Amino acid sequence: MEERHEWEDIGQKIYSLAGKLFPINRSITGNGVRETLALIKEIFPGLMIHEIPSGTEVFDWTVPKEWNVRDAYIECPDGRRIAEFKKNNLHLVGYSVPTDKSMTLEELQAHLHSLPEKPEAIPYVTSYYEERFGFCLAHSERAKLQDGNYRVFIDSELTDGSLAYGEIIIPGESRREIFWSSYICHPSMANNELSGPCLAAYLAKWIAGSPCRFTHRVIFVPETIGAIAYLSRNIEAMKENVTAGFNLSCIGDRGHFSYIASRYGNTLADKAAKSVLRFLDPEYVSYSFLYRGSDERQYNAPGVDLPVCCLTRTKFGRYPEYHTSEDDMNFITPEALGGAFALCREIAESLDANRRYRVKILCEPQMSQRGLYPTMSKRGAAWQTRSMMNFIAYCDGTNDLFDISGIIGEPATRLADYAEVLSDAGLIEEAEESE
């Protein structure tokens, strides 16, 4: 019960950070990204903020111009303003070019976006790599527009600037790394994507306060271009050192957890995620890499080949509020965010404890002479011993804790406790350095 309260407390802190970040206009570049990183840095002062200049080639891509907005709106024939950026930044299509012109309703319609199937929601639309302008609004409002001349006003700028991202490196006993990634480019949507980076900030804070076997690398990047840019700078070190990695996205809603596999689904990250989810949320949903959609695309790309899977609750694109104004602060909960923190913490602890063990004797050990067998036979008394014996049965030097967990149905962290007891009793030994 204590741990549950602890998770709820951390969930409330994660939720509060999301609330502070929610109004900020974020995109793949711009001052909103810097403001977001500055608030994350208040949670984790060791956050390093880097910037890559516009025009920099990053593999097959080029860092775009920096986009910033001061104001935008549509003025109706009667003088009313609609689709006001200052009231909701989703009203403006991302990367809209500066515009100040009069248009007929027919001309304006080509620049409007709405969702007939969700008439009260504002959709999220971007145009990063093709210069255009546009507005998003509720379909119910769009349907009421009358013929006449409309003024379109967008006070934005596209300039040679930079792409900003954040990075945290938490040294462990080993150079081998656990990698955590989330993205910071979506404006005013709580689940996608404030749940991921806000969780990652507090996860990093917890990791930094705990002795770690592995080094942890935590990054906050704009989706796609940011991950590509980060890899262009760090790929060699990551290919050498990353043992397991997790992309965090859409992880604060009320749904069951979801897991999206790495390209072949056979990495240590996949094993760890599935092992922990099996016990923490038996109803979790599993997807193959064919259903990817976030930055796991880049980390698993041929030639990159990092052992990274994706952790979500309701998967991106699978909930009706996705990429709309209905993905608001009411759509995520402190309880769900606390549960996501618990998941990531359990994964980190399981990876830290993971080893391969080899039994040191032949045939079954005599547990009673080591004080590991109950002296009185009664119902349920031998359960733990039976579990230990099952564990020993698979300590042949080839299975790690995740393998054995899958076979005997015990959490890897519990098996780590067994391993400590059995090692102290001289029954097993570590088979190899299991990093």
C-alpha cells in the first residue's frame, strides 16, 4: 500500500508539470521548445540543452528554419474573430507562414481544417516541410460561416535559427546504457505529448537518486527530425553502449498499457517490457513493429538497429481524442501517470538486477540443511521453497532472469531476491557478466 501511495504522489507531480507545459506553443523548433526544456530543467537541473542550426544536414534530412508565432486569427465579415491562436494554439496549422490578406469564404475554405465526425474538437495539423498557412477549428463553428470577406492574420516568422533538444546522462557502474526517449514538439495536447516527457523528467530524477548498475541516457527531442538529429550526433556511442531502450508516448490516459515491439521483437528491451507488463498489467496490448508510429521508427532503422521498443497506454491513433483539442488535461490522470512511473521503475530495477546464474551442485540441493525448507509440513508452507526450486531448475547459465520469469511465472525482481538468498547459501553463482 505504501508504494501505491508513493506512485500516486509522483503521478500528481508529473500531472502538475504537464499542466504547466500545456499552454505552451511547441513545434519541432522555436521558443516554445526552449520554454518547455527550461521547465523540465527545473525538475532536473542536470538537463543539458543543445541546439543544432537550421540548414544542418542530419542523415537524409535537413534541420528546418525556426518557427515562432506571436498571434493569429481569422476576422469574420461582422468583425468577430475566430480560430484565435491566443485562445488555443491548435487553431493555427503548425509552421504556417506569415499572412495578412482578405479572402472570400470560398477561398478561405481551402485553408481550413475541421473534423465532421468530431464537430466540437479542434484538430491538430502541421506542415513542417511545405510552406503554407491554415487554421483549425471546430466543425460546428465552420458550418456556421457566412459568405463575405474574411481577414486572415498570422504574425509568425520562419528564420534561420536552430532545433533545441534536451539530454540527461546519469552515470552508472557500467558504461552500458539504458536509453529513454520522449518528444516535446506537440502543443496543448496532454497525452500526446506531455505524458511522455513529464514522466521521463521524474523518472530521471528517481534514477539519479538510486545506485545504478547501468548508465541511463534520457532525451527530450522533437519527434522524427529531433530523433534523427540526435542520432546523427550520437549514433556510434549509442550503438556501442545501449543495452535496452524505451520510447515513451501517450502514457497518461486511463487505458491499459500497450507495448510496441522493436523491429524483430527479440531484444533485451522487449524481454524486459513484456516480463514486467505480464505482472503489472496482464491485460496489456501488444503490437508488432508493423504498427510503429513514434520515434521507435528511427531507433530501429536498418543500420541504426538500437534495441528500443515503445511503451504507451492507449496507443497513438487508437483513441478518438488523439491529435485533437479533446486530448486535454482531463484526458490524463495522476493515477495513470503514477502507474506509468511504476512500470518504468520496475523495468529499470529489473534490468539492473538481471543476471544469468549457474547452479553449483548436481541434482536437487538439500534445502533443509541450509534453512531454506520448512521444518513443518502444512498447507502453503513450501510455496516459496517450491518457487526457489523452480528457479534453480533453470539456472543452467543460459537463461537470464527474464527468461526464467517467463517460464516459471514469477516477476524478475522476485527472482533477483531468490538469487541473492541462493547465492549466499552457496547454491548458485553468476554465470557471466550479464550486461
